[in-house]
Amino acid sequence: MKRAVLDALQRARANKRPVALVTDLETGHAAVHDDGEVVAGSLMLSAPALHALESAVQRDRSGRLPEPNDHLMVEVFHPPLRLIVVGAVHIAQALAPMAEIAGYEVTIVDPRRAFASDTRFPRTALRHDWPDEAMRALQPDRRTAVITLTHDSKLDDPALTAALASPAFYIGALGSTRTHAKRLQRLAEEGLTDAQLSRIHGPLGLPLGGRAPAEIAIAALAQMTQVLHGADPLEKRPSEGAAPAG
């Protein structure tokens, strides 16, 4: 591997940038692509090959591209997945270990120390600052999911506002359809646009029908996985099937 290619991969890792190394198996030429741009190497790709490459990066799928570009090998390098959960409630207790198994670095944010305690979350990173302060410190990126669970607008709304100003790939908020409508109204009054508000997944999670905290956690993680990999959305939950508070 040429030094320029290796240096580009190391910079991407340090800067938490998703990149792809593309190698022509017939010629040995290679290039590192970052958000559609060649940042190292000399291999040039056709428009169809670039489209297939973008799909591979989005779906985090290394391997040969489909024909007629199957002579091209793609290795996708993504920064770690992260999950920021606002609200150290029962759902968070179930969601944190599930997300860690799925490969996420999980942080629980809640200024209420009685909730966000080592006893309740013995193996999960905890932050006790206010959600907007925590979000500024954590800086969600394109590999970060943000979920709010408190049902307290003083905690959830600042977190959502900060998340919507970031490139977080998933933003979810617990609450019924009615609760979510009120939430959107509050955020709109704070100046957020319809385009920004449409990024919030609410009610939280896929419509699996469960109501227990662990079941809601499963639904949330399933929806995160769906969005992460760009899968076709399932049928939306009916308004009367909204999950209860944690």
C-alpha cells in the first residue's frame, strides 16, 4: 500500500471520517474516496462505479462492486458508531447493553444523578451535565444516533435542537403521536424548520407492537439499524399504537 493511501486512511480515522479504499484487482491501482472526492491515489472511476461505491459506503458493505465493475474491490472504513441517550430511564437500561452488542459506543446523558448512576448503568459512560452542554462536548457526527427518553421538555428539547444542528444519522424521541405533535410545535416556535423537524423519528422505533421497556428498546434499535443501512422503511405505526413513557 502506497504511503499516500495509508496516510489518508490514518487521517480519516483520526478525524472520524468515513472513507473507502478502492482497488482495481486487474491493475493494482488504488484510491481513497472521502465523500465522493479522491483524497489519495490515482484510480479514476466511472459514474456507475462511483454510484455503486456510494451505495457500498452508505450500507457499510466491503467487497467487490457489482458487474460490470466487479474488478473493483471496495474496503469501507467507518468511524465507530455512537449512541447518545438523553434520559437514564428504564428503556435506557435495556437499550444501552443492546446497542453495545450491536457495536455502538453508548453515552447516557442525564443531570439527575439518582437516575444516571453507576448502580443502574454499571458498564455505560455517564454524563451529568445538561443535555445541550453534553451535546456540545460529544459533537454528534454522521455515525452518531441520538435518542431522547425523558418526556421532560427542559431536557429533551435542548438535546433535540443540538442534534438537529449536527449530521447525526438518526434522531429519535419517545412519546405518543400527540406528545410528538406538541414537541414539534415547541421546536418550531424556537425557529426550527419543517425540514429539520422531519429528521426526528417520533414516535420512537419501528411499530413492533411492544410496550415493555425492553420491547421499546428493541424497536428503537431496529429503527436505528434500518436508517443506518438505508433500508426501505416499514409501514409507519398507527397513532393509537404509540409507546408509553419510560
